[in-house]
Amino acid sequence: MLPLDGITVVALEQAVAAPFATRQLADLGARVIKVERPGTGDFARGYDETVRGMSSHFVWLNRNKESIALDVKRAADAAVLRRLLARADVFVQNLAPGAAERLGLDAEELVAAHPRLVVCGISGYGTGGPYAHAKAYDLLVQCEAGAMSLTGTPREPARIGIPVADIAAGMYAYTGILTALYERERTGRGGAFEVSMLEALGEWMGYPAYFTRYGGTTPPRSGAEHAAIAPYGPYRAADGGRVFLGVQNEREWAAFCAQVLQLPKLAADPRFDRNSARVAHREELRQRIEERFARLPAEEIERRLAGARIAHARLRDVAEFTAHPQLAARDRWRTVDSPVGPLDALLPPVTVAGREPRMDRIPALDEDREHILAELDATERKTELDATERQTDGNR
């Protein structure tokens, strides 16, 4: 039995943020009923066709779910959604600003009608304020949160290569839902909360925000290096390879100088004897390191780093990551079913001994309509029958 067995989530969701949150719940055993647009479905279904004709985003975010297509602007389909919500534990939506309220899905009204329901709304900028009705995509929120100002080279900013604003919002929605369900166990009541992409990514911007607000300067864009730590990043070896390393403290710095560079006196050089000095003299430091590395192949540098217990890594591309020996050794891949056949999928990152996460199919659009509607009808007939029996018993 998984922790969220018996929990039903109704998700009026699209793109990344909300589907990311609900997939985490589904992995833990929750039943997630995904409400999609008739005809096209979640527009993330059409982002690309790289997974045997399916979208890579959709495959990533939508295993373990059921799909029903509803035009919630039509009275009949809106009534089906209401019937689903009456039996749900959680409702998640990330519609355009104001759309939920226009559809009669105001969070406070839903909780008033269904006191045990947990309602989560995900938006770009939150309710209220001058940006409340602005459209928000991951790129735009990366810009507004300052994340892009930190990413890239000194000459050019760059978008972070994965949708970090969406993922941040999805993770806080997920933890917020778990918290609300835990609170419901104590109080018997659900509740409503919201998560904005700007504020979620803003939490991840904590270090540069404090650095800037109290230091008076913004951390500079530093490519693969670290704006506040040195040595940290890629260094060229004699064979053309690049070794990525990070020195975190003065003990490691001394070991790096003595065992890797074999220049023990360099550790006490006043230009480099503490981290802030090394950052201030970054280019001189790089020159000294690469002078030594120019005599050594990458494999020998990595051997010395390992011997000195200095953190280091190999730069892998995405294909190499999917074939990573650590993932294979830890048996992190499973197979999930989909409309295009079996697909490989990584296990969720939280590992519990003796528990196998749920790794069920990725649904086709509207695949579960008949089952869901039949189940609603059967449940309502049973409720009516139970009510009739209770009334009969009361009249005896």
C-alpha cells in the first residue's frame, strides 16, 4: 500500500507546473483524474513528437493518471466536473489568471461547498498586485525573478536549460497539498492555498537576493564557475579534456594545493589563502591551476582529485546521463505503458526501503471517460439507495 492510496485528485491542469505536482501525488498512490480540453487536451501533448510521436514533456509529467476530456464552459461538462469535485480530496488548477473564477471554481466557494476539499491554485504571479493578470511562462518568470541575470556568461545572459520556475511552483504545490492533507487529518477540514511561479522561484533566489540586498552588488554571471567560490568550475587538462571541480573550504584548499597541484606553498599565498581572496584573484588563480594541469591528462587529474577527496565531475551530455553507471547500479529505471507502447522512466527520487513506487501508464486523451462516468453513476445510485434505505428504516 502506498501512502496516498485512497486520495482522489481532480486536476484541471496543463503544461508543466500543475502536472509536475500531481504526478508526484500519483507516484505515491493518489488517483489523479486529469481534466483536459476536448480535441487537443493538455497543450503540452503538442510540444514535440520525440517520444515515438508523443511529447517529451507530456511523457515526463503524466504517468499514473486518468484522462477525461471536458469542455467546462458547457453546462453538461461543467456538471461532470462538479460531480467529480464532490468526491475528490484535492483539486488542482493552473488555468489562466481569473479563469477558475469565471468558471465558477472560486477556491473559497469550493471549500465552503466541500469542507474537506483541499484546493490548490497555481499562477504566474499570484492574486492581487500589478502582475496578477499577466501571462506567465517559464522563460518570463526566470527573467522577472532575476534568475536569468545570474545565468550565462559575462557577455550574455541565458535561460536555465530546464523549466525551473515551473518545477519550483510544482514542488511547492506538491508539498503544500501534502501539508494540507496532514492538517485535514488533525482538523477534519480542507482549505485553499495558492502558489505563484514568481514566489516559488524567488525562494530559490535566496542566496543572490541576500548577497545583493546587503552586499550592494549582484553576483556576476560566471558561466560554469561559481560567483562566490573559487576554485570552482572547469579547468583544461593537457589532453584537451576539461575537469570540473569544487573546493568548499580551507582544508580542501590546502589538500588541493599539496596533493593535486603539488604546490603546497600556494595555499598560504595571500592572494589565495581564503575564499574571498581567491574569488578576488580568480584569473590569477585559474592561470596557476591550468599551468599545472597543462602537464597532466584529465584522467591523472581526476585520480589526484579523488585521492585528495576533492569533489569533481565529468561533463556528460543528456544521453550520457541516461546511461549513467550510477543509475544502472542502483536500478533506477522502470518501464511504463503508454499509447505508443512501453517507455523507460526514471523512478521518483525519494527511495523508501521495501516500497516500489507506482509506475503506471501514461493516458491517451479521454481514455478513461467511460470508466469515470460509469463510476460516478454507480456511486450516485448507491448513495440514493442508501438514503432511501435509511428513510425506510426511520419510518418503521
